[in-house]
Amino acid sequence: MRKPLFNGKTRWQVVVAGLLLGSFLLTACGENSPSILNTFGPVAASESFLFYVILIIATIIFVLVEGALIFSIIRYRERPGMPNPRQIHGNLRIEVLWTVIPSIILFIVLFFTIQGLVNVATQPTSSNTLEVRAVGHQWWWEFYYPKYNITTADELHAPVNTIVQVDLYSNNVIHSFWVPALTGKTDVIPGHNNMRWFKADATGTFLGECAEYCGAQHAHMAFHAVIQSSDDFNTWVSTQQQAAVTPSFALAAQGKQIFMGQCTGCHGIVGDNLKGYDDPQVKCNDPAIACLVGPNLTHFGARGLIAGGILTNNRDQCSPGADLLRRCHLAQWLKDPQGIKPGNDMVVNLTDDQIQALVAYLESLN
Ligand code: HEC
Ligand SMILES: [Cu+2]
């Protein structure tokens, strides 16, 4: 007799280890992680519909085929003294059937696929389409609104129930624009300006990510799609159109001075080193213009994320104090951007006092 692969005790150990390892498969199912199946707009909905169509068809085929296989293995297994089964090689009827049936099934899948492609590709014409240019940098997203002439980073704001046309630009490597709850991935290719549209059915903040490997910090190139009521969106736009506020207290004024001395090589603040959003350096997506390396910080204090979402902007923890570096993410970023996001383009060397002042200034920029 053959020896069993595992004896009783080891078999249990294998089962337990298998269950524990298998549970890793489910660890990505956190409540807050975005899912292509939990959709908030027609583009993502049509993509997840296609997923279900294929899943259902594939499941039916799997059950039928595997069922027939298992049935045959058991029912027609070899028993002592059984003759050879009847040979059906070259049976025309069976050959035709198992060519025609799969073809029909594939045509059904093709039909839904083409329908989905058309749905996703055809941007509905609407008089109040919002145009946004999304620029993929290494490693953060910049959003420029041609109609309003404003630029921001890390947050794509848009009104609910509005067609949003996203023009995709890169002047470096290929990125991919993806907001799982709102729209599937579209490549962002240097020199080839792709376009993606979406519409959100509900207000809320949805996570976006870069979906094409673009370098060491590719995984930290996230953004928020902030979907607002049209009133809230209009308020946001008019706030963004303002120049940065003048510092209202001494520490912030000191921060502004440090910004002017050490940060303007890479960052812009309208009212400080930029005259307005008309400044050519703002329209960074035009490859003909040598643009600024870092995000526009004019209204940094109002943003929720820092540097492609590697940190949240927890400004309520950023009031001045001795333990600032322990509480405030912005202070941590300014202290050691290379430690937090190795390889990114920001290199600074600041004293803790300078950080206090810069945090006071930047977080005051609503
Ligand atoms: C050599 C260029 C460079 C210099 C100098 C520089 N930065 Fe940056 N900064 C960047 C880049 C690039 C990023 C984005 C990094 C990323 O996400 O990969 C960034 C990100 C930031 C962010 C996060 C912005 C956001 O919207 O996510 C803040 C805040 C910031 N820098 C502040 C400063 C301050 C204050 C100074 C001056 C003391 C400074 N930086 C100097 C290049 C620079
Ligand atoms: Cu990227």
C-alpha cells in the first residue's frame, strides 16, 4: 500500500496553515478600499456590468464542464473486466456541436464587450461639461481647470451629475488614471493626449490611483476625486481663484519668508512668487513651458492629502508647539521628504524652527 502524503496530525497542520494563508487573500477587502464593483457613476457601472456578464457566463460553463467531467470520472471509471469504451474520434455531430456552441457563447461575450466599450468611449454631449487636465508627474497628480484657470494637486474636484472630461497629460513617463468607483483605467502617455470622461451620481470623496508602474513611488501616486454639490463646487472654484491669503500672524509671515527663500525653485504660490494663475509656469501641462517641479501650494491648507497621498494633511494636529513633529504630517514631510517618500524630487534641509513657521504659513492657505 502507498504511504499517505500526510499522516493525521500533519494533515491538520496543513489544513490550518492553508486556512491562515488563504485569509491573506481577504485582507484587501477593507471597508474603505475602493472597488470596481461598488460604483458611483455610469462609466464604472457599465464596466462592472461587463464583469458580471462574463463572471456569470464563465461560472455556468465551469459548473457544466467540471460537472460533466466529475460525473464521467466517477460513473464511467474503470472497473475490473470492463471493455474499452466506444471510440468517438471523428464524430461529425459532436465536432460541430463543440465548435458552434463555444462560438455562440463567445459572440455573446463579444456583444456585451463591444456594447461596454461604446458606452465607456462615447462621451455624452452636454452643455455643462467640465474640462479638467490631469497631469501625471513623478509621483503626484496635478489638476488644471482651463475654464477657471486654476491649478491644484492631489484633489480632483467636480460637481455631482456633471460630465467631467479629463484630458490626460504627462511630460515624463506613462502613468494611468484610475478612479475605481467612477471610471476604469486610461493610460497617460507623454506626447499623446488621451481623454477620459466620467460622471458621478453621488457626492463624496473617491480614491484615485496611478495604475501604470511609473517608478519607485508609483504606489504612492494617489489622489482624491472630490465630488461636490454644484454650490459647493462653485464655492471651491471661487476660493481657488483667489491669491493666497496674507499671513495674519508673525509665525506665518516668517513661514512665507522662508518659502520665498527656499521653495520657489520648485513650488508656486499665487500672490507670493506667481503673479496669477495666468503665469505660464502654472500651465505646466504644456510641454513647451519649463514648468515648476512641485505642486502649486496656493491653497495647500485646504487639501486633504500630501505628496500623492503618502500622508494625509491632518491640519487640526498642526498648531504650533514643541511636539509638532510628532503630531503634524506636514511637519514630518518637511523634515524628511526623502525618508517618507524615497526618491521623490523634493530635497530640503530645514531646522525645526523653520518647519514650525512653514507649517503655520502653509496650513493657513485655505
Ligand atoms: C527641488 C524641488 C523642491 C524643493 C526645493 C521643494 N519642494 Fe516641496 N515638493 C517637491 C515635489 C516634487 C513634491 C511632490 C513630491 C511627490 O509627491 O512625489 C513636493 C511636495 C511638497 C508638498 C506637498 C504638496 C502637495 O500638494 O501634496 C509640500 C507642502 C511641499 N512640497 C512644501 C515645500 C516647502 C515648504 C519647500 C521649501 C522649504 C519645498 N517644498 C521645497 C519639490 C520641491
Ligand atoms: Cu504614475
